[in-house]
Amino acid sequence: MNIKQKILNKFGYSVKSIEDRKDGLMGDSQTHFQIQIKNKESKKAKSFLYSISTKEASLFLGLVNCIYSDRIYIDYDEFKGLGYDEDSKKDDKIYKAICKNNQKAEVIGLNDFFDSLTDEEQQKLHEGF
């Protein structure tokens, strides 16, 4: 079974287009969505904000990829080294948003799912499938 199917077997989702993000983290040139991810086994669900500048084939899989990629940034100093934004206040907001998403992913079992993947599957997920 490929990684996309594995994700879709474990998690359901719903997508809602939103006009703008109240957290102010993404620009006006992007399209914004609220995506709810639900663990099909535990029935736990959490909503995530997701913004893109181009139309993706799957918003849900794009969000899962972002959560997977960002989950390693639990150390603020390591995160700061990435140079997300020169404005330290905005940088702080981005870091806090990543931490909040990491907590949500933990509640719905997404982190456990990531940990259960083989090295090859994790590599495919990291590369964006």
C-alpha cells in the first residue's frame, strides 16, 4: 500500500475555504483553508489552517506533508536558524503556530502514525509524495 493510501485509510478530513487567516501569518496572495483531520479509529479531530499560493491536487495531503515536515522543530533556537522571517515577532508567531499544530497532531494520533511509517515511507512523505 502506498503512503497516500495509508494516510487516507487512517485519517478522514474535511476542507473549508476561508476568506483570510485571523492569525495574520500568510499573505493576501494565498488561498486559505481550514482543514479538519479526524482519526478514523479514535474519532478525535482537530482543525488546522493551511494556506497555499498555487492549487494543489490534494489540500489534505499537502497539509499532512507540512505537519510532518514542521514536527521536528521543537527547539526554538533550531527553528530560528531557518530564517523564516527577519521580524522576530512574526518569527515567534510562526514558531508558536508550529507548536500548536504539533500538539493537535499528537491529540489525533498523527504523530504516532508518522512514527509507524517505514524509513522509505517517511522519505516519500518528506519529499511530498
